[in-house]
Amino acid sequence: MKLAFALALIPFAAATYSRAVADEPQQRPNVLWILTDDQRYDSIRAFNQILHQRDQSELGYVESPNVDELAAKGTTFINTYCHAQGCAPSRASMHLGRYPHHSGIYEFEYFNNKADHWKPSLPECMQQLGYQTMHVGKLGVRIRTLQRGKPRKLELYQTNIDFKKSAAEGLTDWTKGPIAEIAGVDIKSEGIEGDFFFSPDGTVENTSGDLARVKGFENHSEQIDAKYDLLRMYNSKKPKRFGAGEIIGGVSSQPAGKTRDGYYTAQLKDYLQNPNKPLAAGSQHFVGVDPSRPLFAHIGFDFPHTPVLPPHSFRSRFADRTYQVPEFDKEELASLPPQLKKLITINHSDHYTEAEKQQMVRDYYAFCAYGDHLVGEAADAFVQYSEQHRQPWMVVYVCGDHGWKLNEHGAIAKFSPWKMDSLDPIIVVSSDKESFPAGKVVTDFTEFVDIMPTILAAAGADLRAKEFGFLDGYDLAKVASGELEPRDYVVGESHAVTGPRATIRTKDFMFSIKSRPDKKRGQNMDWAMNASYEELEPVLYQLSSDPAELHNLAYDKSYQSVAQGLRNKLLNIVIGDGRVEVDWGPKATGTKSVISDFAIGADDKRLKL
């Protein structure tokens, strides 16, 4: 990737400003927001160099020349943490600019924009500021609207190229769903769902754990799994089944550029390179960019989320690599509370063979390397478009909506408060080098709720205006300049898989507790304030001596004053400082916001232990 940074700026034509746009006229940049999925920070060499003074992961070889160049040309916010280690709640926090305990979105529930406490999303605000908005790829924000009390799909972006439609139409390399026929045989009546693989010649192949019961296809899934060298998640207590389990390793059925992520990149490039022209993505029709208006574009990559299927040309570059797979200490498991033991049990991976562990790590990092190539293509196309039209620009790159374990803590996947699941650095590259200097590294704590105010401020919004008072985050330009006093801590709360769990992280400690007795929204909201220390299922790590977060000190007598101080601060923030819960219901029709506000102002970003 070679970004051109020389730019002669010219004033924009007058646009329709919200009343919250700053009084002084300013040149507003085109904005590209790049977000990846399940990506570990250590897949990026630049981040390894900043944090650990080495290019490679502790596990072994990685490559990321394009993101490394973004880091060299922009400002890296290296200590950025997500708020929920699951795709949907994490993406909601970014799009809404609010912590889970202020949005009421804690896991994978569908929700609506008619709730009592609701505020507009980032793309809606950008549209109000006069921007055209475009999205391609994975969105992951499960929002609905209500019409006469019934839920309806809500489009947050003016132009939205739906990745599910593209996949279902066979425009990419893989999708999942009901199998109607296989090898010309009608099996619709069997009610089987499985994986679809699309080849360059138009061939469609299927694999499913249930195909073994269909006469004539007893060994079909075994053959397809072998063809694509698929490694699937499996339980140590149950035998493996071909065609069953999430795919954590394998090779794509399509060459580089023709996969899901390659398709998203191609669609973004078509949109940018064909101004005001009618375009199509299968059955979806849209119009190319309008150069007379500022642009807010968002590309949501799937990589390296399962199925982990790097194309052959990238996979082959990692084929001979050997990795130091993290070892699992059963003593760690014994020290953990029930919630985290449950997580490790569900996503346990230490029982995989050494060859399987090597494959899952190799294919994961190969997939990240392929994604890095596409990130470079997307950023190049965006900068080229902006400079061609003599317009300022900003690229916001977010390394994962959360991280991913590769046998750390004996598990694979996410959903835990540990660092590998939670640390997701951000890079901002801009034609405005004063706000985001090239090569600058910011070590202050930053959070995903900072993304929305950063983009809005660049777009001309006056964040001091009352209508933006709901935002929980900071403008990263002000963090980079040192105008804002650094946070003493970051917080989060996730309910998926583990059950309700809140976390506070300082430079010295990570402390996490069970925050709710169950997932019943709006009920027993003060439970944690009255629960015993043991009922809160605490974990405490001293980070300077235990950076891998392996030794739980929650019951160590010498750390009790620290633990109690963190407990009180965390609970006052997530339970009492304007907590919101909504019983969204199975059809996302709930609108009554239940609010807990006995500790308003507790989240002052200051902490004394």
C-alpha cells in the first residue's frame, strides 16, 4: 500500500449543517472506518513492536505490511479496549457511542430505536451533518424500528450492501444455511443445514454434520471437509463429526480477491470509482459516490472470524511455520470462578492434537495476513478518491471488534475479560497531520466509545452541544494532543456465553466480577450491590508481575484493599451511574427503559486505591 499524503485542501460547497455544527466554517474530511472481526492485536507487527519491542507475536510469525504503514503514517492508540467481547454488543457500543450499561445492549439480543432512552447512531448523526453514508460487509448491529408496534428492519446507512444477501447468492466463497439439494438430489425434506462452498467454476459443494444419515451421502461431508482441509471445533468428551462444528482452519474455495472480504473490498472500490453511476452487487442495486458531498464509508470485514479460510496463495506462505502454542495450566482453572470455568469448558481447546493446534494458529494468522492486504486495498482506493477530488480525508482502522484466544487460558474463541479478548488498538490516519501526527503512539487508555465522538468531531459536530451529551467517549484528536487528562481506568460489561460480567482495568490491575444474577432485564438491578464478595465471583490480576493474567489474586489477603476499592468503583459505575436495561423481548418490541441512577457521576475516570 502506498498512501499519497500531499493534499491541496479546498473549501467544501455549503452543506446542510445540524445546529450542533461548530460556528466556524471548516473543511470536513471524507471518512473511511475499517473494522475487522475477532482479530488479535498480536497479528499486527507494528503493535507487537510498540508493546513488546518485537515484530512477531509471542506465538510466532505474523505479517501486516499495510497496517504497519498505516501506523507509520498515522496515530496509534495502542491501549484501546473493547467493552464487550462479543461481535454484536461490541459493534453496538461503537455505533452508538455508549457503554453497554448506557445503551442496554449487552449481548446478541435484537433491539429497537423507539426505547425511552434512545439516541441516534453514528451514521444517522453523520447524515444529519450533511454526509452521504455507505456500508459494505458485516454490520453486526441488530437494530430494528417499530411501525404500529411491529418490528421492521432499520437501515442505518443510506447505501448498505448486505453481506448476507451477497453470500446467499453465491457471490463469495462460503455461506451457511439450509441445504435444499446436493449433487442434484433433493434433500429439502431432511431439514438439514450446513456449509456452502462456491468454486470459481460455479460448483457448489455442501458439508453438514447431519448428512451422514442421508442415504447415499454417508461419507460426503468427510470428503468435502478433507478437500478444504477443514479443522473444526470439537468437544473432548464427544467424538468428532465431519461437517459439524465451527471451522477454525482450512483453505478457501476461492482465490484471493474472490472471498467474502475480497468481495467487500471490490464493492467499496466500485462505489468510489464510479461516481453517480448505477451499480449492482448481485440483486442489490445502488449508486456510486456523489463527489459533491462529504462521504462517511464503513467497511466491515469478516476476517479472521470463523470460518477461518485463508485463500491458498496466503495460506501457503504460512505452511512451514511452527508456533509456540500457549500451554494451559490446570491450576489456573482451579483458581477461576464458575462463570469463567464455564467459558473454558464450552470453548476448551487444550485437548486438540499438536498438529491441530499448529493448523489453527497458522491458518488464523494467514487469514489475518490476507485481510491486511485487503485493508491496504481499501485504504488506497479511499485516499486516491479523496485526493482525486481534492478533498481532505481520514481513515479510522480498528483491529477487531474484540480479540480471540488461541489456547490462552486453555480455550479458543472470545467472550472473556482477559487482555487477548479485549485489547483492540485503533489507528487514525488523516490528511490533517496536526490532529493525527504520523508515527505518533498514544499510550493513554482509550475505548471503543471514543470512535463515534472522534468521527463526529472531524465531521464538524460541536460535541459540547446538548444533543451530543449522551456520548460516553472522547475525541481521540484531543487525547492525542494531550488536551484531556488521561483516564485512570476503562470499563466494560458483557453477558454473552459467560453470563453477566463487568470489568475494570487500570495500568496495574484487572478486576472482573459477576454483575447480575441472571439476564432478566430490569429486574433485581441492585443485586450486585447486596451480594457477597464470593457471589460476585471475582478475579484480580496484578499486571506488572502477571501480564498474561493467569494468577487470580481475588482472595489473596494482601490484595483485599485493592480488590474492595475496585469492586466499589466498578459497581457504582455499571450499576448506579445511569444503568439502562430494557426487556427487548423476542421480537425486539420492548421500549420501556429501566434506569438505575443512585451513583450518578461515579464514572469520573479517576481512581484512588
